[in-house]
Amino acid sequence: MGIKKTITLSVERFFRLMAANMVFFLLQDCAWNQKANPQLHVYQEAPIVSPICAGKDIEGPFSVGFWPTASWWEIFEDSCLSRCIQIALEKNPDLLEAKSRVEEAFQLAKRAGGPRWFQAEVDGDLNWAHLSKNGLYRTLNPDIPPNALQIDLNGILSYEVDIWGKNYETWMAAVNRLESVEAKRSFVQVDISTRVAEVYFILQSLEAEIQELSNWIASQKEIIFLSQQLLKHRIIDQIQMEIEYQALESLNKDMESLTTAKQVQSHLIAILMGNGPDSSYPISSNFQEPLEKLSIPTNLSLGLLKRRPDLSSDIFSLTALQREIKIARTLFYPDINIIGSLGIQNLKGVVFSPSSVQASLLPSFSLPIFTGFRLEGNLGAAIKAYEAGIHQYNAHVLKASQQVKDAVSNIEGVVLRIGYQKKLLDEENIKLDLTQKLFKNRIASKIGLNREKNRVYEKWITLWNLYRQRYQYHIQLIRFLGGGYVEGGANG
């Protein structure tokens, strides 16, 4: 009767304890049922319209084409440019750092996946002791000698039963972060390659402008020499001479500015290539006219999210943040662990014998009841981090759309200016040809011929500058279109 009463009291106590636990558990329902704001808008495609449409007659600087390839710089057919970019992709420290970050994220993903597997370890110790005659050991077993060497050696096997998927979500969140870091590496690669190309064409244009300006300065010096002869014969006055000297001084200042700009850009391209600022680099002296037509895809709105590595990085980060919310919810649920051990313990006799074997099996269960709102705050923070990630992603999508449209507008604008400048140059060349004929027939003066040459030099310098802008805007458009990146794959 006493045993039955004890069992009844034990059962009642168990159910009362479970009921109390359920009450506390249900009180937390308002916490672990927190959800992200359902009204948050996430861009499924970029809010941008392509400037061209397939199947229609296309006018202007664009043509229907594909997205940039991983080796997009090959469209310029410049072996020196290709070499500069290849060296930069091999030696640039920013890109090398990004690659190391990818390896770091890979190792972190391996670490995060560890708890999904059985954990095994070996634990052992040796303990020499003088045992008291009245102590526990010798009281229970008088045959144990006073001076004993206790040997403990255990193999421990543990496993966390992942009922709620916490370990799986933790591992997948780390994998998503790895994908995000890989996309960031691709963004660094696109950024470095396009910056090298921009600087390369700036250097080419500066060299062409310096050459034209050198011709202009030589022509102006000849004008000054001839004007001095006219001044001696009082055909012109001193004021006219001062004007010519001022023109030469202005040209010399322009030459200093161009030379300084070339030095600065030379330092920059050397640094981008992973070398010191005074290092040499391959460059072609042939500054060619930019491509007449630029290929551009028609599905900008759908493709931009997968082709921009920075946007892909944001998408992977959002996926990881979603998993963090799931992980935070699982912390409210009970954990079940199983720990088993098998080993030996010996105070006397043969260590490795059947009589020394010991074993244990320890299933464990834990359920959080009240944690001082730690779990609630953890879940709330995860939700708000996800919402902040959505806002950041949306801002990046809008910025990417703006960058593409700005690059398109800049290209259209500079193409119009190039066309206008070419017309001016053609007109000046016609005037120069006429002046040269008049000079041969001794109708026009040498000074008049040189002034006409100077106008042609000026038009060429402006045209070289416009070509440089066209190259820059074209390369910027390649960068804003992703530079050959495809979501889920490495660039290059």
C-alpha cells in the first residue's frame, strides 16, 4: 500500500510539474510567434526599362546583344589592356584578401555543420592516491591497497537530436554567408578589372592629348618667332606680341596639367596591378576610336538581380537572415541530447580486463521556461535584422537601376557630342586644306596657316577627351551590368 501511494504521489507531482511548464511555455507564445512585417516590399526585379527592344530598328549607340562575359575586356581587342587586367587579377591585394575571405567563410561553414554529426572523443586520467582505511573505497572493498593508482579511460559518443532543424539551419545559414562572400569576391574582381580598364584608356587619351598639345605648342612658338620678325618691321604692335606670349603660357600650363594627370594615373594603374607606384606596365600607344555600337541585353529588369554580384550578395545575406529567424524560434523548443560512454576504470589488477569495463547512457532533455526575455529579444533582433536587410537590398536595387540608366544616358549624351565635334573637326580640316593651298600660292601667310593648324589641334584634343569619356561610360556600364557575373557561379 505504501509503494502504491508513493507511485501515485510521484505521478501527480510529475503532471503538476508538466502543467506548470506548459503554462510558462504558452506564456511565451506571443514571443516566438513574432513575425517580420508582412507589408515589407522586396524587389523581385529591378525597376528599370531597357533602352532597346528586340525586333525593332535601333538607332543610337546601342544594339541588341547579350550580357557582358567574364572576359568582357576582350571586346576592345587590346592585348596590352588584357595583360594589365590579368596581372591585376593575379596580384591585386584587395582581390587576394577577398579570396581569403571566401576560404575563411568556407571553413566557418564547415564548423557550423559540425553539430549535425555524432561527436566522439576520448577522455582519460591517471590518479595516484593514498586511500584512507575508513574512506569509501576501502570500506566497501577492503582488498584495495592503501596506495592505489586509479586509471580512467572512456570513449564518449554524443548526438544532439535535431528535431526542430536548428543545427541544419545554422549550417545552411553559414553556407548562405559563404555564397554571399563569394559574390562579394566577384564584385571586387569586377570593380578592379573595370577600374584598370578605365585608367588604361585615360592614360591612352592623355598621351594622345599630350601629343596634340605638343604640336600646338610647337606651332605657337613658330607663330611667336614670325611675329617677332613682324614686330621689328613694325607690322604688328607689342600688344599683339603679348597676346601670343600669353597663349603660349596658357598652353604650357595645360601641358603641365596633362603631364601631372598622366603621372597620377600611371601610379594608380600600377597600384591596381599590385605593384609599386613607379612600376612599369604594358600600354598601347594606339588610341582607337570607341566601338560604334554597344551590345546591351533587352531583359535588364529581370537579369540585373542575378548579374550584379553585389545584389546577389545581398540576396544570399537575406536568405541567411531568414534562417537566423528560424534558429531563434527553435531556441524556445526543448532540446534532446544523447550521451553514451564506454571505457575502463581500475584501481587494482589488470587494467584491460572485462572486470574493468564501465559504460553509461545518458539521454537528456531541456526546455527553457523563463530566460529573462533573452530568447524573446534574440528572436526580435533576428526579425529586425532581416527587415533591415530587406531595406538595404531594396536601396541597392534602386541604386543599381539608377547607375545603369545614368550610364546609358551618359553614353547617349557623349555620342551626340562626339558627332558634333567630328563635324567641327571636318570643317576645320577643310579650312586647313584651303589655307595650305592659299599658302602654296603665296596668298595666305605662314602665321595664318599655323593659326589654322592650332584650331585643328584644339578640336583633336577635345575629341580625344570625348573618346576617353565614351570609354569610361562604356566600362562603367559593363560594371553596372555585373561584368560577366552570373548568380551562383564565379566570375572569370
